[in-house]
Amino acid sequence: MAERIHAEIVAKVIEVARGEGADLAAGDAVLLLESMKMEIPVLTGTAGRLSHLAVGVGDVVQEGDLLAVIEVP
């Protein structure tokens, strides 16, 4: 089973908090986005391992874009 994290708004990726392969607890930050001069942390909803990071620093994402995939044990 996997949790797929999608962008909720148009934003720019300003920080990658965790890399692929990182173990995550529910509520851990994966990315930090910026939109309209506001910083928005992207948090995981469940514990697991970050198996795929679809974006990098400087990328601009659109609403609905895939950001990351968390493999849930």
C-alpha cells in the first residue's frame, strides 16, 4: 500500500526535508513549498518509507501534481 502526496495549490518547492529511502513518522515534513510568499510544509499522513520523490528544489508544481510516494508497511 502507498500514500501518494499531491500538491494542493500552485507553488514552488523551496526545500526537500527528506530524501528517498527515509523512514517517516505520521506528520513528518517531506517538502516545503512557497506560494504567495507563504511557506507551506507538506506533511505525510501516515508512517512509512519515502519511496519516490517526484520534485526537487526550484520546481514549480501545479494543483494535483504528484509530489511524493510513501510506502506504508
